[in-house]
Amino acid sequence: MTAATHRIARPARGFTLLETLVALAIVAIALVSALRAMGSTALASAELRDRTLADWVAHDRLAAYRASAGFPATGVHQGRTRQGPLEFQWRERIASASNRSFRRIDVEVMDTESGHVLARATGYITRVPQ
């Protein structure tokens, strides 16, 4: 028997270089997708926080009118306020309703930097009978 016909089978010793490179490429792609997902989640969370705080500002403006005993004049009012760590710009439009004893108040709350409307709220105020 010659040496060529009597080869002894050796057990496999590990992964080939090609298999290792393919595995690393797959892991790298998975990590990049996970990082993108985490980034978009963080952005969505910040946007949700901003919109929630802006909604609180809008409802605070309406609550201030409800708490006062006055009957507001029609017109447009605007200003700035801070809610939590952020500063917002608000605009109110006070209009007459079909019933003269009511006023409709539309509040818009915007981001001070971009002017983008983050929240809107509408409420009605009644004239207190005397």
C-alpha cells in the first residue's frame, strides 16, 4: 500500500477564513440595523416628549381662561412660556360663537426654534350671568 491510498482522516480543526469573514459580515449588518433602530426610537421619544409638553401648555392656557371670571374679548394673543425644560411659543385666537354668551378659543403651541406647531386645543368660555 502506498501513502496516497492510506490517508488517515483528520477531524476538522475549526472554521475556515472565508466562513469567519461571512459570519463577521452578518454580525456587522445586524449591529448596524440595531443601532439605527435605537437612534430612531430615541428621536421618536424626544418628539413625543415635546408634543406632550406642548399639549400641556395648550390646556394650561384654556384652563387659565376657565379659572378667571372674565369674558375675553375677541382677537389674537400670543406669547412664550416654559414647560419643563423647554420653551414654547403660543398663539390664541378668540372668536365669537353663534351664541353671544360663548367665546371659542383656539390655542396653537409651537416650537420656538422652528415655529412648527406641536399641539392644538380648542375650548369654549361662557359669560357668567350676573
